[in-house]
Amino acid sequence: EDLDKALQLYQHAIAVDPGYAAAYARLAYCYARRVANGLDTDGAGYANARSAAERAIALDPRLPEGYLALGVARLQYELNWQAATELIEKARALDPNNTLMFELAGHLTQALGSLPEAIANFRRATEHDPLNLLMRRYLASMLYYAGETEEAAQVLHGVIAVDPSFPAIHYELGRVLLALGEPQAAEAAFESEPSQTWREIGMPLGLHAMKRIRE
């Protein structure tokens, strides 16, 4: 609901000021997040994200968020690593401390198979925006994939301390606890996941680890 409201507000901002490049860039990011959340998956979401991002770039070529919003589309929907890399570097040249730039670079380096680089990028993202819980969740995921489960658990517990209702955090913690050999705690984490989608993904893992195969 918050994402839909944000999209409407950015559209309203553009209606008030059609030349406001930043609103187009953030609108593009909202469209991209809708696709990532399983909405607008018929191609329309990608087209909307690309169109808004390209408009942002045309209005203000000095705005890094325009290149990054377009980079999300290039990376996630075209799987065009080279184009995404070029857009990230354009944004980096304009703002070397941009949190969204580090996020996109983290996803790209993960896709290219370099977990150490992905971890480094998400660390930088959390350093520059420590209240951004999504960046901390992504960092924990990269640490989990790299086998750094103890630190991943610390990061996730830190997020839970700030907002226990944040989506997918208990799911991520459940996976980490399974890797740490704590199936009972993992099942409890999956059960406490507030997001129905992530809870439904995690519960089979916890039940299987507890030998409750039929369930």
C-alpha cells in the first residue's frame, strides 16, 4: 500500500511540475519495485520504469538517480550487464556516495558471481544510509550466500530490533539459522515472518528441517 501511495504522489508531483526530473526518477524506481514485488509482470511495469527513467535523464543529465533507475531496468529485466555497468559508472561519477548506486552495484556484482564485491557494495550502502533496512537485509543475504552466517545473523537481529515487521527479515533469519544448525529456532523464525508470501516460502524449509515431512 505504501508503494502504491508513493507512486501516486510522484505522479501528482509531475502533474504539478512536469519538468521535475527527480520525481520521474523516483517514479521509475516505484515502477521497478512493483515488478520486483510480483506486480505488473506483463512487461508494462518495465516499460513504465524505462520511460520514466529516460524522461528523468532527458530533463536533468546531472541527476544520478535517473541513470540508476534506468540501470535497474537494464539489470533486472534485460539482464544487460554491460549497460547496467555503464549506467552505474555514470551515476558514480556524479555522486560517489549514492546509496542507490551501491545497491545496484551490489546486485550487479552478485549477478556476475563476485560475492566479495557484492558484500562490499552493500556495506557501503548501509554505511551511507544506516536507517535503510532494505540495504541491511540485502547485506545479510550476501553474507549468507558467502557462508558468513554469524555476521548475517547479527545484521538481521539488528534489523528486527528496529522494525520486527519489516518484510522477509524473519525469513532471512530462518535460512541463516538453518545454516547454523538450529532447525527449531529456524522454524520459529519462519513462523513469525509477518509477510504471508515470505512465510509461505520459508515454512516448508523449517518443517522439512524438523522432519515434519507430511506438513
